[in-house]
Amino acid sequence: MTPAQQRHFDAITAELDRLVRYDDESVVHEHWIRQRYDGGYAQTYRPARTAAVVTAWHEAGHAVAALATGAKFTSASIRHSATSAGRVHAITTGGQEAFVIHAAGQIAERLRDWTVLDDDAELAAWLGNWRDDGGDARHFRATLEPGSDEVTAWRYAERMLTSHRPRIRQMARALLIYPRYLPYGVCKALYTGSFPGPASGPSHSGREFDLRYSTDLTG
């Protein structure tokens, strides 16, 4: 982790602690709301806020699954573009468990509000209609071992990710409060819960990152 990433990590964790009693929609940074509204992806601020939360859980699912399976990536973001609502960038292979990474976005969305499909027949029907999703569906099937059962693979991914739900939520909330992309080093530190380097509080002066009033909104 670079010194700049360390400062941002310290600021993010401090803000997460400060906002611990607030629900997810209450912690969405204004940048993500305005970005969706100004870009025409939401008609008002309210659906923009909700969409940011859903996307944050989706991308946090991918990021946590990648970390859990030993895969690497460059960054995670909930920046809405013309082709996606967010992205975990440049994920490397997760080996034989790579399919977990590609299933993780949808699974994390369902873990957010506990709407996991318990009935295998219902899940099989849903999987039969699951297409596109930014390439997740295609990559999920492409990374399964030949002859693998999709429902069995999905249940395996669900069990793994359910145990990581607190990490997914923490990652999602970090994506919501931080108005830029999260570098891999920061995501890994959030995942492990470690505090590498000397602990230091967030700074809100000069060109330092400010979680609440940042004007550096690129990325």
C-alpha cells in the first residue's frame, strides 16, 4: 500500500466508524448520487441513492470473492458509465474457484436484503434466464469445470460468500463513502481488517482526501 493509499484507508476506516449507526443509503457520498442523476441514469436523487447502494454491494461481492479465492485486481468502483453501473477492474484468475467471483455480484445483492433463493428448482429457473449482467453470467459458465451443475456451483458460492457477508457489507460501505475508485491495496486491507503502517487520523486540509467534501472526483 502506498503512503497515499494508507492515508485514504485511514480516512475511510475513520468514516466507517463514525457512520456505523447509519444505514447504507444514509452514507452514500453525494458524488455518486449526482453522478447517476446528472448522467441520466436516475430520474431523481432517491433512486440514484438506492441504485448506488445496490451497485456497491454487487461490486463488493466481486471484490471480496476475488480476495477470498486469491485473485487480484487493480481497483473497485461504483462509477456509472455507459456500459456498467460499477466495476472491479482487471481481475486475474481465481483458479478453480473463479466461478465464485463471477457469481458473487448477484449473490451479494441477495445477501444485502436476505432474498437468497432457497428452493433449488426456483434457483435453476432463475439461472436459466440469467444472461448478460455485464458479462458475469457468461464468465460464470465459462469458468465452471466441464459437466458441472450450475445450481451446485451456485450453492457452493453462496455458502462461501454468506460467511463473508460482514466483509462484503464493509467493502460496500467503503465504496459508498469514498468518491473515487478503491485501489486493490485498500480493498485488501479492508478485507483483512488489518491496519498496515502507523495509525493516523484522516486529514481534511490542503489537497488531502476529504471523505465529506472532496473536490477531487475523478476516477
